[in-house]
Amino acid sequence: MPSGLLAERVRRDIEVVAHGGLDLDTFLNEALLSLRRAVPFEAVCFGTVDPTTRLLTSTRKYGSLRGQDDRDHDWGLIEYGGRETTTFTEMADAGLRAAGVHQTTSGRLEESTRLRELIQPTYGYGDELRALCYDRDHLWGEAAYFRSSDDRPFNAEEVAFLASLTTVMGVGVRAGLLASLASTAPLDSPQGPAVMIIGADDTIVQVNSGAGRWLDEVAVGGTGTSSAGVIGSLVGAARRYARGEWPSPPRARLRTGSGLWLVLHATPLSARNGIQGEVVVTIEEARPPEVVPLVVAAFGLTARERDVVALVLQGLDTKEISGQLFLSAWTVQDHLKSIFEKASVRSRRELIARVYFDQYVPRLSTGVGPGGWFTS
């Protein structure tokens, strides 16, 4: 249990790095180094999520989990394919910011499918503490902390401490995403979407020619974690959608290490020759309308500031924005000043370029291919 003085020191350290303008990997390395002083752990798996759909977009592993990617697809299927009190989506629905599996099950870890079928037999961990990362009502990340079977389980005070860090960790993750957006994205991308059919037995039944390159793009994160967990989460959610347990066909937007924004879709296929459970997964470059809302949310704007940005992106001037929103021109200028500060820009032109990530703007003069998208 972290002492009062130690807990406050750790909290202060994490707050400093969360507001330090660090990229996501640097922030997580610094934050976890501090956190471990108060809540010891053997390993961590950290995932970023699409804040709209809450689906996994990348994973990063630390400690004894680093480099162990063989069961990521299975993890995604279990995590998003079923219902359990301590899955991240169930925690979010219940308003839980953190939860320990040992504490939640009163020590009956076998009640957790994830622990019973994957975590304990594969990695030998004895307990798991899960925590969500929120900022401004958006879920940006999720973390699973592990202790070995030889260590004591996480206690209630440690769970409460992780829950108290929900917002500051969320700020760091959101800011880390923006820091990574500052780099210039490449102008080349794989040609055409990737299409994969995942069979009922979770093997890849069919792929098109570009799937390998796209999967390499999906493998994001400074720790080099594979794309299997992201694909597995989509497949698991698609099967829940087929059973009426997921609200819509699963989709997620993510930015790769090379700078491309992608959108991933998963759709359950109709039964074929009595076979159920097949899922088609599509990966393609995201269009601006799909990504702009996510990045605008990452700026941490107020609702009114988001309204102003939407009109700026439409090319309206201050007078026109004032008329549309029934605000004075002075108020619009105040909103713009705040927006510029949060987005780290100095003008509307820079704001537009920042929102479109320099992925699209430099390519507006290039040709359009048969699929209706940039040729390079």
C-alpha cells in the first residue's frame, strides 16, 4: 500500500510528465517508472483505444511481458468476445476506473475466463489490476498490471490509488497522441484496402495481396508489439455484434508508427455451409471525415470550441462564425485564441494543417486512383 507521502510524490511526478508535451512512449515509460514505486508490479500491458468505439488500437508491453506476443490474438478474442466484470468495456459501462481481479472475485480467480484460460497458464501471473485512462469524458487508454503467483494480490488501497490517477493518466495519453501527430506523415501508402477472412477456428482463411503490408502498418508502438491483439479484438467484437451483444459493426481508427491514419472494420459473415463465426476484417487508409473528430477531441477543446473549429474547417471567417453561433466577434476571437494554444498553432492556416495531420494536405495536388483516393 502506498504511504500518503509516497503516493503524493508519485502523483505529482506523473502530473508533471503528463503535461510535459511528451510523445506517448516517453510518457508511459516515465509514468510507469514512477508508479512502480507506489504500486509494485512485474509486468504491464498498456492499450490505446478509439475513444468513440472503445476498441483497441495499439498495445505496449513492459516488464516480463515485453516481446511475448504469441497469444495476443487469443487475448483480443477473450477481452472483446465475451462479458466479464473486469473487461475494459464492462468496467467503462459500470463507471469503474480501476479493478483488481483478486479483489473483485474474492480470491476466486478461476471465475475470470481471462485469468483461467490465458493469463495464469501462459504467463504464470497471480493477480491483475486494471485501470482506465480518461480525459474530458473520453476513454483514451487502458492498462493491465500484473503480479506473479509468488507475490501478494493487489489490495483495495492500491486499486483506489490507480483509480485516482485515471484523469492524469488520460491527460498524458491524449497529449502523447498529439505529440506524435506533430511529425510529418509519409506520402506513400499501400495500394487498396486489406481484406482478411478469419475463420470460425480463428485462423486466417483468405487474404488479399496487400494484407501483409497493412498488418505491418498496424503493428504500432515503441515496443514493437504485433497487430494480433488489435485484429483479435475486432473479431471478438464482431462475433458479439452477430449475437446482438455489441451495438454496431466494430470499427477503430489508429495512427501507425509511420504516420498513416487507418480505419479498421470487422463484419460477421452469414453462415456458410453450416459454418458460423467467420469474420471479414478490412484495413484501409482513413479519410479526413473519419479522423478529424478524433484529433479535435484530442486537443481537449470545450464543446463551444469544437463548434468553432468545425466552422473554421469549413472556411468561415470570424463574422460568419459569429453569425452561425450567435456569438460576438470578440467571443469568437477569444475561442480561437484558446484553440490555437491547445493545438499549439498560431493561425487558422496552421490549425487546418494540424487537424489534417499533414497526411492529406500535401497530397491534394496528386492524382486520384480508381478507388477514389490519393494515388501516392
